[in-house]
Amino acid sequence: MLKRRLALKTLAGLGAAASFDLAANRSFAESFPAKPVRVITPFPPGAGPDAALRIISDRLSKKWQQPVVVDNRPGGNGFIAVAAFKQGSADGYDLIELDSSHITTHPHLFSNLPYNVAKDFAPLSMILRTSFFVAVAADSAYKALDDIVAAAKAAPSKINYGSWFVGSPGHLGGLRLQEMTGTQMTHVPYRDFGQLYTAVANKELDWALGSAASAGSMERSGKIRFIAFAAAQRDKLYPNVPCTAESPTLRGYQVTGWAGVFAPRSAPQAVRDRIAADIAEALRSPAVAERYAALGFEAPDLSPQAFADLINRETDAWAGVIRTASLRLD
């Protein structure tokens, strides 16, 4: 009987403690933020993901009545930014922006990755998504992506394509195309978007993948031409460019890039929920949608769980492509 009473007291104590913790976390979330919030990004000022982050950060600053500071830490495959994030606070006042490469492909490309996606990052919100166009020179003989595939089959390794770095969505998207079509092409990495699309315009490269944000200005100036959109539907900004879903031989070929905001795993769940809800509210704003449209970005509508599920699916999908190419970055 005594043991039973002791057990009941223990359970009651545990229940009271749990209730106290829950109430404390809820109270902390309601008062969050009580000071400036920092969002670390591996992208340089002016880059597409940086531009989107600053749009969202401005909305959050106004809602929270606290500064939301964007801290640019470019370089080192994102490792510099991640190191700063891991040294920051663990309560939600230090967040990080990462893209699909950092989260879904780096785990396959690096044997000694200095972070663990599942343990270090709690997905809050995807803040932008963009699909990629196939870009060729303005006077290229290639009128459709099927033309490039046919040329690659006729002369293995002769066709070349470029990207902004080894392991980028532009590089891996090329590998995925080769895997789907049974072709072999030569990849040429460049240091930045400007060099890359200038090489396409000058016919140093046969083709390259590019988003509306990264390659749109070159397309509008008439230096390059978009011949396909690697997506399930045509882009509203470029309605005359066919999507790959319209081609019987290329249906299913899609290349998408995204960027999202993550919190430390140790941040209170209530705080994470608060931040995610406020970012979602910002993304639904007509003003944000208008600015995104000008950049060629889609404002996603994903819950933290849906975002986490997408990360798992994409991580699994890239594994086979990277393994087939025997691609390693260390």
C-alpha cells in the first residue's frame, strides 16, 4: 500500500513537472522575441536566397517589434555559416538559412560533414522554391532539350554543360538528366553565375540549368535562350517555354532548388512553432508574393512537418544519382 502511494506521488510529481515545463515553454514563446533575432546565412549579400531572407526578415521585424538581423557568412560549402550557428544560442534567437544542397545532397557528397542534418537542424519553413530552365546560347542550334539528348547519344561526352559549383543543383540536375536518358555529358564548373551564363552565351558551353533569378537577366537581354523548364508545369513568367512534363521522353525530369529557415533542435517547441507560424504568415502576404514574383521565386506553403517530409524524400532521391556518378567532394 505504501509503495502504491509513493508511486502515485511520483507520478503526480512528474505530471506537475511536465505541466510546469509546458507552461514555461508556452510563456517563453508568448514573450518571444524579447531581444534581436539573428538569422545566419551562407549566401553573400544580393544572392537570391539572401534577397528572399531579407524580405521575410523585414516582415518579422515589423511583427515582432524587434530587429531580425541577417548575418552573411558565405564560403566553405556553407560550413562557415553552420559553425557560427552551432556556436550561437540554442533558444531560438539564432536561426540559420540553408538551401537544398546543404540539407539533401551534402550528406551524400561529404564523408566528414561537420553537421548532422537530423540532429542539428529543426525545419521551420521553406522560404523560397524555384525550378530551373535549360539555357542555351541565343543562336544555338538546339531548339529543345530533346535535341541536346539526341546529340549526347550520338556523341558521348562531347556535349558539355556547366554549373556554379560541383555538387550544385545545376550539376546534379545534369547528372539526373544523364541517368534518365542513358547519356554521358561533360560537366564544367564555374565560380559564379555571371561566368557561367556568359560561357553559355559565348557557346563555350552547350547548355546550363538556371533559374529565373540567376539567368533571367541574361535571357531578357537576348544573350541566352530558355528551351525547357524542368518542372511539371510551365512557369507563369515564361509561358512560351515548354515544361519537361510535356515531353514523352523527359516526363518526370524536374530540377528544383529551395532555401529554408532552421532552428536549433534544442529550441523549445513552442518557440519553433511561433517562428514557423509567423514566417508562414509573411509568405502569404500579397506584398511578399509581388516581390517574389519579380525575383522569379515561389512562396511555398509547407508546415514544418511537411517541410521535414520533403527533406527526407529529396535526400533519398539524390542518393542514387550521386552514387551512380561516384561523386565525392572530400
